[in-house]
Amino acid sequence: MNWKKFEKELEKAILSGKYITFLVGAGLSVESGIPTFRGKEGYWKIGSENYKGPEIGTFRMFNLNAIEVWKWFLFRKTICRKAEPNRGHLILKEIEDLLGNQFALVSQNVDSLHKKAGNSTKRTYLVHGDLDYARCGDECSDTLYSFPKMEDKTRESTISLDEEKLLECPKCGEYLRPHVLWFDETYNEKYYKFHTVTEIADNSSMLFVIGTSGSTFIPGHFINRVSYFNQPIIDINISESEYSYFLNDYPNGYETRETSTEALEKVLSIIKKIKYEN
Ligand SMILES: [Zn+2]
């Protein structure tokens, strides 16, 4: 990563007045203790069978066994509720304060940590949904309800009959579902602001891709759109990502194999320098 060259590009990006976009994945929340779906903490037992997160987090599984899917999400929600934003989240809040309306945060994380860190909801786009909410599993309306409030759940917890009542849609009585994009579903504007974020990608003067390895759709989509306009792209990830080959050859590509916090700390100090000198 050539930080000197990056600094010049960042200055240009700020002067352009266009979006400076931060696309964030699970890597950012690791330091807050949120396990990824794909890591070893992402396993789930139903009876004697072991499932991986990407198998549980599907509409198919919800249709087969809504209660088991709810148990898994209630357990995940307990982890998220207890988690606190880490330095990386707090830096993104500071960067938003410095960049104002040029700032766009597109996050694949459903853990509510951007909100806890103080990022504004109007500049934060949660493209995989938000575990603060649930909605009707039968789509009788597109109302978002608060996520059902229950006591803390572990992997072994069960759901009582009283608690099951909290999982029913107040309008039609079918099961509610967590307001998250499942692995067998596609992005849309209504719930996940897909068209809005695509427009943001097309109007970005710089794109940061942070803590995402490349197994989801959005990062590749953003890199395609932003590189089409030859704008700078910075990949911050502790290990090689699926974009490394592309970014190695892309004239405006930057890569750093630091943690999100280490790299964002440097980005923040460069933004401060540019802002205070101009
Ligand atoms: Zn309903």
C-alpha cells in the first residue's frame, strides 16, 4: 500500500464532492466478538445433525422449521445485544463527522454496531438487513417490527410457549422472520436499498472495501461499478481476498493486510490532515 499516493487520491476524492464510500463486512465486527457465519462458531445443531450458518440462514430452512431458525437467530441476537462497537466502528463515526454528506456506509453486518457507534441511519445502508427488526415471514405487509424481546439465549436454550407467541405476526398470525437477507434470497430496494447503493457506487470518488473476503455479492458488484469509472479502490483485509488479483492489476487499486482498526486509524489521520489544512 502506497500511502503517499493514496493521500493524494483521497485529497482529490474529497475535493470532488462525490461519495467516499465505506463498504464493510464481518471482519470489522470480529474485534467486537461477533462470530462470522462461516467461522467455526457458525455451526448449529438440530437434533443429531450439524448445520453451517449458510444452511440455517435460508428461507428454505425457515419454511421447514421456523422455530429452529428462530433459536439460531435469538442466540445470535443475544451475542449482538451484548457486543460493543470496537475502535474500527468508532473511527467510522469520526470519519462520518468529518466528511458529512460525502460519507456513505454500506454494511453487510446485521449486528447494530454502527448504530451503537453513532453513525447516522440516513448515511448507513444495511444491505443484509438489521437484527433490530423482524417482519412477517408470510409478507402480509412490509412493516418492520421490533425484534422479539426475550431473555438471553445460548446455543442450548429452548423457546417457551409464551415466547413463541412473540414470534407471531401481529397482523396475520404467521411466524415473523428476522429482518435479514438469507443466503437463498436476492437483494431488493424495498428492504435492502439495492438500487440506492448501486447509485452510490456509481457516484463514488473512492471506495473502501473493509473486512470482507469476497463470498457475498455486494463487494464484487461495488468493485465492478467503481472500477468502471476508474475511481480508487482500497481493500482492507487481514488476508488475501477474492479481489486481490483484480486490484493488483487495477491502476487505482490499493491493498493493505492490516486489521480494519489499524488501517482505518491511518485513513482517519489523513482525512483530518486534509480537512484541517484546507
Ligand atoms: Zn403477517
